[in-house]
Amino acid sequence: MLFLRSLLFSIVMIIVTMVVSTLGIICLPLPFSFRWHVIRRWATWNLWALEKICKINYELTGLENIPAETAIIFSKHQSTWETMALQLFFPPHVYVVKRELLWIPFFGWGLAALNPIAINRSSGKAAVKQVIEKGTERLQLGEWIVVFPEGTRVRPGQKMRYKMGGALLAESSGFPIVPVAHNAGEYWQKGQFIKRPGTIKIVIGPVIQSRGKSAETILKEVENWIESTMEKITTLPAKS
């Protein structure tokens, strides 16, 4: 049954991706905020289908912590789920992504319509400079930035080294940070086709100010909050 439910959801997701990406391409000449609200349908429709077909819903804590001012979102990255869910809770935002994602048919085209900061992760300092320069420009335009500080999806119970790029952006721009923790990987795990029913716990943390702090201090504060919160909401045993 889990296989059939997962298969049906995958078919729905492919159709939704094709439809919404095509709409995004059509809307390219229009302002970013309009395109964002159109492409946001990708998230709302897929999450609706995920709940109805695979019986995966969520429990949100900390919505009141979202500030009125523009900010940088630092999120745990375990699944595809959070790339959708963040669009439900936060103002229009762009992602820092590896440029290879833009080459994926339909999905990449729709992502490109959202003006992501697409980096070549192998370029080292040049990629970090790009994040700082383009990220600051977007923030000053009122566009929020989403950063996955571990750089890739990690399996439940695992942790990877937090990278400095997002923290350097916060240090340079002075914009505050909103940390996010969740356990979506327990139900929709990286590299696994089966989606398991249950309730994802997602927690939005208090704002972390960046002005007057070094990138190292900022990153440590973010990491401490996210990982300590993960310990509270993770139900699977830690892995080495």
C-alpha cells in the first residue's frame, strides 16, 4: 500500500511540476512577486496531494517568530518537503542552490523563474562571493533568502558540517536570521521512493541578529539552535 500511495503521489507531483513550471516560464516577463505567487502553487498543490495520498501532514510551532523585516532563513535540509513547506509560511523568497538543479527539465525551469542564487559549489571562494553579492542585492529588494547551511540533504539522525556562506552573507548584509528545524526526512527521506505516513514537526526559531557579530559567531548560534531543536523533535536514533 505504501508503494502504491508513493507511486500515485509521484505521478501527481510530476504533473503538477510540469504545469506550474510552464506557467512560470509564461510569467517570466512579469514582476518577481507575481511569479513567486504563481509558482507557489507547486508547493500548495503537492503538499495537499501528499497529505491526501500519503497521509503526511505537519505540526508547526513558532509562526509568531517570523519578523516583519526581511530576513535570511537558515533551514535544516532533510527532504524535498521543506522546499515546498517554507513557501507556505514565509514571504516571497529565493533559494541558494547548486546550479545543476536548473538543468532538470521542468523543475529546473520553474526554479529559474524564481531568480535563485545558483552557484557552482566547486568554485570555492567565487561561490561564496556570489552568495554575498547577489544575496545582499536580493535582501535589499525585500526578497528573503533561504540557505541550507549543510549544503545538501542529510538523513534523519545525521549532521553535516555547517558551511560559512550564509553566515558570511548575514555578517556582510546585516540582515537577521530566522532558523528552522524539522524532521521531514523521517517521512520523506533522501534517496527513498517510499513516503511514510505521519506528522512532520517543524519549528521556526526566534530571530538571530547578525549586526556586530562575526560570521563564525552567527553560524555557531544558528547551528546550536537548529541542532538542539533537532534533538527534541527527532524520533529516530542518531547515526554516526
